[in-house]
Amino acid sequence: MMNRTIIIFLALLCIFFTSFQTAYSSEDVPSGQSSETTKKASTKGITADVFGDKGGYFHPFISLETVHTSNLFFTHGHEDKSFITTIAPGIWLALPESREKLLNISTSPSTPGGIEFSHMQADKSRRMQTYFLYSPSFVYYSGFSKYNHTNHTAEGFFNYNFGFDVSLELFDQYNIRSDINDDGLGKKLDEYYDNIATIVASYEPSPKLKFRFDFSNYITRFDKNVNQFRDRKDNSIAAYVFYKFMPKTSVFMEYERTYINYDNRSNDDSIENRYYAGIDWEISAKSKGQVKGGYIEKKFDKNNSRDEEDFSLEAQIQHAITPKSSVLFSAFQKYHETTLPDSYFIRTRGISSAFLLRFTQKWSGAINASYTRERYEGSGMHGAIDERDDDIFGIGPAIKFDAKKWLVFEAGYHYTTRNSNYSIYDYDNEMIYLRMKIDL
């Protein structure tokens, strides 16, 4: 697994540095990338118009954060306070030059296929785009130094638009992580790695019609024996048909199929089928988003009495109310893989929102709120008849100061509470944080 990931990243780096040399060795760099020059490039191979006229971009950064938590181990009753300090340096490279991080995905071992929300395809205004990021995070706990650890994230991305209405996108993200276990039953650190590799191909036979096909492979492995029941490999395929009925608005149909294969619990192997209809829009910078709803079914390989089906939803919306205020909204309803050995999956629904307000050119604030409902499906938790049901609420304000383009300060407070039908899993937690980020 490690070897395969290294090979992928080395290949992307080779593409990056080869392209970088090509871009700068060209003697005739055009000033733009019109549709006409793009068509010509398809017959000439990789030329300067592929890369634009700005060459590569080298982007180091560092984030410093300290958090005071009132309940480090999410326990009910006895609570341990701690200061958590995180130092996260990193670097990313992009060609052609880009001042925005080009891959915004977050993986989770409990999500079938690895990614919570659907990946939005890259901007296709450029003929080619490459990107690579590496960032370690050094995490320190006051009073609990034996839990200090280092996380690692490495990711690579490559997008190429061919001259015959076909585009190809490849990306890979590899993580080594340690997380405080939130079951509230002890002081435990979950140590694991995960990797997701994805291929996205699209074909646009006309300005209004687009077909998209995805394949992804997700692998997660845990270090400790107590968690190795969660080790698994997921393979996912997806097909989309988009119809653009307005310049920046499309309706679409989507089918996804995920094969979930456990290393040590073959009885929990399953296949998920998801059928969606939705709308995708980006009406200038004022409003953009994607909403899709449909049907999900989960079929277990060795015990069809466990098979389930339900309504499924996914929404991501960003809207500017005024030039100085905006709202963010997301919602989902889907299945998650279990985090407990006596349950075989989690039925999950959630909603979150944030209100953002810019006070001045340098000062801005936000308040966010979220609610998640988790139902652990199984033959009964701890021998009981009823499944476990958790309600998780979160709310908190934040304030940000943009001192310079490259220097940002942020402070905030967040309160979280979990109410379960098994009171042993209840907890309350308050966090106050200070953060500084430097982007050079």
C-alpha cells in the first residue's frame, strides 16, 4: 500500500517538474488560453499554452493553534481538562500558478468510500493543472504527554483537458493519523492510516450535456488490535449525466456503487447502491452549491436479513446575502460504517450552518451550529433490545483578523453535547481556541 502511494506521488512530482521545465524553456509564451489556442494545442502536444504564462508556484505555510478543552476524552462524569497545541507546517506546489489550495477533501474511516461529501470536479478553464501538498502536524497534550503524536498528510492532483471534449482528473491523498477515541469509555488514542486514490473522467459532447465517470479506491488500517475489526478496503464507481439548462446551472442524475470489504469481519462485507437526482449551480461568487436526493440500499454479502434501504440526501450551499454577509449550509442522510464491534452500521443524518459577517476589510466573524443523529443498527447494544441512538449538538462563534495577505489570526469558542439513550455515552465539552496561520 505504502509503495503504491509513493509511486503515485513520485509520478505526479515527475509530471510537475517536467512541466515546470517545459513551461520555462518555451521561447514563445502566449498571453492567454483562448478556445482557439486550446484546439491547436491538441495537435502540437504539450506546449506553452498548456501551462499559461506564469510558470509554477511554490507555497510554504505554517499553522499554530492552541485549544483548551474541558473534556479531552469525551467522558460522562469525570472530565479531564487539557491544552492541546498543534504545530502544522507544510508546503504545496502548483503548475500553472494557483493561489488557492486545489484539493479540498477530507477522508473518514467511518464513511463508505472514504469521502463524506461528493468531490466537486476541478475548474476546466486551464488545459492542465498539477498540484502536490505535504503537511505534518505535531500535536501536544498538556498533562497527558503520552498521547502526543504526529500526523501526516500528503496529496497529489493532476487534471488534463484534451482537445476533443474529454478531461481526466487524478488525485491521491494519504494520511497517518491519531485521534482521541470518542466512545467515552476510556482514555484511548486511535492510530491508523488511510489512503484514497480517484480517477474522474468526463466527456462533453455539447455545451449543455456532460457525462462523468468516477472510480476510487479507499483503504484504512488501524494499528491496535482492539480497532482492527475496522480495517477494510472500499472500491467505488459512479456515473453522472449533467444537463445545463442555464449558463451556470445544471440538473443531473447520478448512480454510485461501493463495494465494502472488511479484512477481519467478512460477515460485515456489503454493497451500497445510491441513486440520486440533483441540481448543481454557481451563479457568480454570490451563490453556488449542489443539492441531490434519492434512494440508498445496503446489501450484506452473507446475511440478507441485515439488508437496509432508505432515503438519502446531500446538500452543500453557499450564498452571499449582502456584500459583507453570507451563509453556508450543508446536510446529509446516509449510512456510515460502524465504530463499535457490536453494531454493523450507523444510520446517520446531519445538518450544519454558518453565518459569516465581515465587519471591516481586516475583521470578520462567524457563528456556526450543527446537529447530527446517529443510530447504531445491530442486534442490540450490550445485549439490550434497543439500538443505540445519539443526538449530537454543536454551536460556537469565531472571529478572524486578516493582518496581512499572508498572516491570519483566529479565535473561537465551541460547545458540543452528546445525548444518548445509553447515558454512559453522554458528554459535554467546551473548547476555546487561538490560531495563527502564515501563508508565504
